[in-house]
Amino acid sequence: MQFSVKVTEYQKNTMLNICDFDLLGKDIVQDDLTMNISKSYYGGKIVNKGEAETLLKTSSIINMVGKNTVSLSIELGIGSENGVKVISGVPFLIVFQM
């Protein structure tokens, strides 16, 4: 299982953009809404599950896309099912950890 990640600093917080690797560069379309899972936002480095877990646990702001990514974060106790939004069958989750 591989993930695409981009880590940046935002207002003294670590921001992680992470998605299932197979979604990188794709458009998610539902009705009038189109979301691009862009390489500029989610790309940067390809990581395995172990490294993804570490990044999820240590980041303050997390933008997640994909079934594997969102499932992993919920397994780790980061975020909840209640916060998950699904667009055209693809789950999205944003988490702010204090």
C-alpha cells in the first residue's frame, strides 16, 4: 500500500496532504463539482504504510483523500467517520489536531 504525501509548515504547524497513490493526478467528478487530486498539492514523496502512519500521528493539519488513507487515519484514532465526506465514491477528511 502506497501513499503520496506533501509535508509543509503552515503557521508553525506541520501540514500533511496525503492521498492514496493511485488517485494522484486524477479528477473526482460529481454533478457540478470537480476536484483535482493534483501533484502540486498531494505529490512530493511516495511513502509506505509505516511512514504514512508516522506522518499522520505527528502532523497538526491533515488533508486526506482516498479509501486507504482515510481508513488508516481512523484506525489510528485520527479523525472520525462523522467527518468523512464522500465525493463520487472517494472519501475525503480534514483533521486539525490540537
